[in-house]
Amino acid sequence: MKLTRRTFIKIAGAAGVAGCGTGEDPDAELPTDYDSGPDETFDASPEDLDAAIDKDAAEAVDAGAPDAGSLDAGSLDSGAPDSGALDSGAPDSGAPDAGALDAGRDAGIEVPRDVPRDVGFDVPRDVPRDVPRDVPGVDAGRDSGVITVPHPDFRGLPERLPQFPLGVMAGDATDTSVMFWTKHDGDSAVTLRVLEMDGSRIAAVRFNGRVTPSGAGFVRAIVSGLRPNKQHLYAFLVGPASAPTGRSSVGRVQTAIAADSLSPIVFAGTSCTNQSARPYPVLADAGSRTDLDFFIHAGDHIYADYGDNAVTLPEYRAKYSASWSASGMRALHRSTGQYLTWDDHEVFNNWNPETTSRARVAAARAAFFEHRATRRNASDPDRIWRSFRWGRTAEVFVLDCRGERRPSTRSENPARSSTYISRAQMDWLKSGLRSSPCVFKFIVNSVPIVDRAGGDSDNWNGYASQRREILNHIANNRLRGVVWLSGDVHFGGVCQVEDTGPWSGIWEVIMGPGGSNRDGRPVVRASQWPVMVYGVHNYTLFHADPVSRTLTVDFINGSGGRIPGSRWSHTF
């Protein structure tokens, strides 16, 4: 099939591997009865992306039907209660998916992007207007060549929570593309609809097409050809594509600002959200915000070792289900775009990649991707590290600080070689930091890099040669605006990575915990920590202004208030 302009959708059916075994032999043979094959790819016609609401929509308004373009974009799920879950959110961002085509750049066809709501396209005479969903080979959203959506606003449809029990998520957004995620429990066909909003008006239907759940019900769809710095509402719909009868919860996501933009951004983050904290009031508050461009979770998103330890893929899925179905988690996931990594509890506490069975790690990794709007690298599907740019304002480097470490090399002697992250990841990070044109360079780092008095060696300090390598790289190249964003330790704060010396100008923000044990005051050097937050669940709010080069940080509690003494502002 020839790739058309502006919208390329890739369905990442299952997360990659499934049906894994239970042994702890690191050399155990991996099972072969996986849930699905390789990711599928589909292309959509240019009109799928750019068709606006057709004439029928305007006529429906005159006849007394709801005005599709007049509802407030900030009101998610208006007209249909969400079983007590909160709704809200904002933007999201990223960098191009490796190997993904951008139909908006690669084709030479010009299609109007901003067609007024009352101007429509005529459906070709040889294409049926109402295609039953059981007719094979015809997709009303893709194959007609024109999106005819008389009532594009889906918020008035009833929410089918039993069919979408884990909610929705958008993530890894770039300035032109976003990954959309859900889990569908049911046999009906599923349609993804993405609306570009212009304030309270629906500017255009950017995508409206069938998506294919994996055998386990997971949908992972990348829509490309979107426009920079645009807010979108999206939902997964059930019933005929031309006349859906229900929907998932409504999500919101924003594409990243344009590549040359120096606009300020606002985002938030946390870590450590144990199932014991359900329904996650801190996450619910973060999910009620409408000012966030994106949200970062630095790992321990679930605790697979809470209660019984998960070992097999079904057991890991059950852990995610218990967490993802909570109202606060669903509210956060649908409210804004997500950038996510893992730490240890996504597998089990302090797991060792050298001794944990490959089957168990494969099951945990499969569940990680199954349950997130996180892109898989085309050449290395198991790779978690990746980066995303928000114009020239910020670049977000998402690390994997668990899956590649080699504990047998652990040493606090920097003269002895150790492996905390792979050589490939280290070289990628160093190259990316040095070449980034962005004012701020945020490194999402699951376990802190700060030299903390009284801390253990289950972090960069236990792999001193690589810690020295990356910090010397930052200091020796005089890289400004580098900020580490970390979690894991069950308290929050802002600190210099070293109290004195050449690394003392490098800063780290420790986010959370969003819902885990609330530890007491840790042992730290007071002079190194201008902000210390402990004994309270929280998330961290960031305002990054590239013109003044100022980063402002606040720690927010579950009631939405700033924790006293937690504000920090620094000009780089």
C-alpha cells in the first residue's frame, strides 16, 4: 500500500513477548508461544488527517443536536460520568520514533489543514457512506478517503468502563506524532478518534480509524502528521465507526512545540506509586490540572512485588490491572502526555539482570510495554532509553538505569571499570547532551546520582567509574541547563550532585514519592540540599523559561497545595 500524506499509524499489537515461564535460571530457554507477532503498520489517507467536520455536522446543529465545536476543550468526558474517576490534563512531547515514517513530511500532496467546521468534503460516489463494521476490507476511517463525521465530539457518548477498565494514555509525543494506548476487554471493533482543539472549538478530526487490539486486548497506536503545539482530545470508540455507541474515558495530549521554538513549558513528575496508596489522591490531583505539557514517572510505577511476587506474564498483568484501574492513576494517565521509565519494582526489589531468569525479565518487560504509551525502538525493541525535544526549550532524556547494569562490576572505586548503563546507552547520552540545542536538558534517571551521605551503593555511586564519566562529560564540556530528575528513595528534594568541586554546579531534583512508604528525614549534607521534602506523598511541578534560562520547582501535595519551603528557582 502506498504511504499517503500526513498520517501514519502504527499498531504495536502486543508488547512483544508473552507467556513467559517462572524459573530463576538466568539461562532458561524463553518460551515461544507469544501472544502476537511483530508490530503491524497501517497508513491513512491525507483526508483522514485533515478532513474537518462536514456539512452534516452544521445541519445537525441547526436541528438541535449538540454543536460539535462549541464544547470546552478543557472539559473531559462532559455529559457522561466517569465512575468517580477524575478527568483533566494537557500536553505531551518527544522525538521521532526510530524507523517511523512521517506522512506529513514525505509526501508532496497539499491538503487543507484548517477547513472551517461548516465546510465539508463530498464522499466519492463509489464508496458506501455507511459501512457495516462486519464488512471485511473497508474501514470507514481510513479507506473512504474522506472522514465524514457528522458528530465528531465523542464526549456525549456513554463511557463503557467495563470495556476499557484501565483507562487511556498518550505518550512519547513529538511535535508531529503521539502514541495512543488503551486495553479493550470485549469483542467489538475499536475506533481511535483524535480531535485537534482550538480553544473550545474542534478545529479538525485528525484521525478516525479502526485500531486492532492484541490478543490480550492492548492497543498501541502511533499517529503521525500532527501539528506542533496543538492540544488534542482523543477516545477509543465502540460500535460502527460511522455511528459509535460508546467510548473509553476521554484523554488529552499536546504535541511538542515546534523545533525552533523557545516557548516556556510546564510539566510535572513523580515516582514510587505502590498499590497500597490506591486510589492515589496525589495522582488524582496531578490529573486534575489543565496546565501540564507532559508528566514524567521516574519508575516504580507499580510494585510487582507488593503482596505475592509476580513471576509470569499473567501475574505481571494482574499487578498492572490493580494499579491502572485505580481512579487516581486513570485520571493522571488520561490528563496529559506521559514520558515513562522503569526502576526495580516493575520486576522485583533490587533485581539483578545478571542472575534473574531471562524468562521472568522478559515477562516483566513485556508487561511494561503492554501497559504504556511508550514507543519501541525499531532496531532494538527491548530498549527503554530514548529522548524527546520540546523545541529549543528542553530535551528529555529517558534512561534505563536497571535493565543494563552489571552488579558483578559494582565498585565505588572510580579507577575500576563498572557498568551501570550499557556502553551504547552511555555513548548515546553523552552525544545527545553535547549536541542538544536546548536550553534545558532533563535526564530522567530512576535512581539518584547525588553523592548522598549515608546512601547505599544501589545507584550511580556504586558504579563510580561511570558516574565520573558522565559528570566529567557535563562539567568538562560546560553543558549548561543539565538537570537530573530522579526517584526511588521515597523522599523528594533539590540538591547539588556534589557539595564542592567541579560537579557542584550540576543539579538534581528527586521527585515523589507519589504513593509509597513515606520515609523520615534522610541523612544529607544540609548545605547541598536547598529543598528537602519527606514524610508526604507528592508530585513535583516544573516551570522552565528558556528566555530567562530559569527553572522553578515546587512540590505539590495531594490537596493541590505547595508544600511549605519546597519552592526552588535557579537560573542556568
